[in-house]
Amino acid sequence: MKLISIFLAGGLFCLFGEILWAKTKLGVVKTLIVCILAGVLLDVAGVLGPIIGFGQEGFTVTIYDAGASIYDGVLGSIRDNGLSGVIKLTNFFFLRFAGLIACTMTMAVIFGFLWKKK
């Protein structure tokens, strides 16, 4: 039963992103930005906790959780360091997202050099 809930949570959110990308003229980057913002809005609305409770890893590996990580990281840095926390951004959630972006960019550069267009 746990695998079914993980599959449903991840699959439904990925399906939303795929439909958004396929049926609109947003393009890949703008679709990802919308999905990140949706994750932030889910966290702000307080819906994220029950979704993660139901879907666990099925949700936390999606791009929506990256948006929630940004939101939690910025709020955590502000809570720990005051308003200067917006500049410092030393919270774990933000650093986790920053590591994800750095790893993705590194892989894109490596694969970009390996498979050049002709």
C-alpha cells in the first residue's frame, strides 16, 4: 500500500507538470518555474504536510518540493538571522536546493560537452 501512495503522489504531480507543459506554450523552463511556485504555494497554504504524509518520497523528489525547500530555507534563515537572513541563506533547506541546482548544472555541462550537436 505504501508503494501505491508513493506512486500516486509523485505520478499525479508529474502528470500536472506534463499536462501544463504539453497543453500550453510555456516551454520547459517556464513550466518548471510554475511547478516550483506551486510547491511554494502548497507550503504556504499548509497543504504540503498532508501531501508528504501521504506520498512521502513520491512527492519529495519532485520539482514541487524544490519550491517548498526554497520557501522553508528563506523563512528559516530569516528566523535564525533576522532580516539579514535573506542575504545569508544558510538554512539547510535552501542549501539542499542550491546543491541540487549546482549538481544539475554540472551534469548539463558535462553531457553538453560529451554530446555536441553537429
